[in-house]
Amino acid sequence: MENNIIILEDENGCSIEFETIDVFELDGVVYFALLECMPEGQETDEVLIMKVEGDIDSEEAELVMVDDEEQLQKAFEEFCRRDEEAEE
């Protein structure tokens, strides 16, 4: 996936750019794995996992936080598995 940038708003209305590093489906839910775009010279390894609510092919689809801790853990584990597989 090449530099797919998504701009999200935080709770204060500030725009934050994220790079989409993976998109995958798990248990019928589509998830996005995102990394915050940092200023030059800075890096982050903090991955944000969000899920798609609504039909991903429609304009009504939106990315939302995963509220369920178990669902979030399962999605993160799937992301890690896919990431390790891609590195091999």
C-alpha cells in the first residue's frame, strides 16, 4: 500500500494526518491500521486500529474507534500476524 493518507479530526477538532498501512477484514468487519504522519525526523510505532461502519463502498461509510476491548485486541493481533507474514 503506497502512502495512502487519511485526515481525521480529534476530539478538539484538530486535523491529523494518518498513513494507511493495512486494510483487512476480520469476522465480517473491515479494519484500517493507521500510523500518524509525523514531522520530518520524528517517528512513531503506535498503530491506530479503526473499523469501518457502514458499507465500505458507499459514501456513508466512516472510520470509527473500536470500543470493544476484546474486538480491538483481536484486530490488533490479526494486524500483527499480517505484518509478520508480509515481512517474510
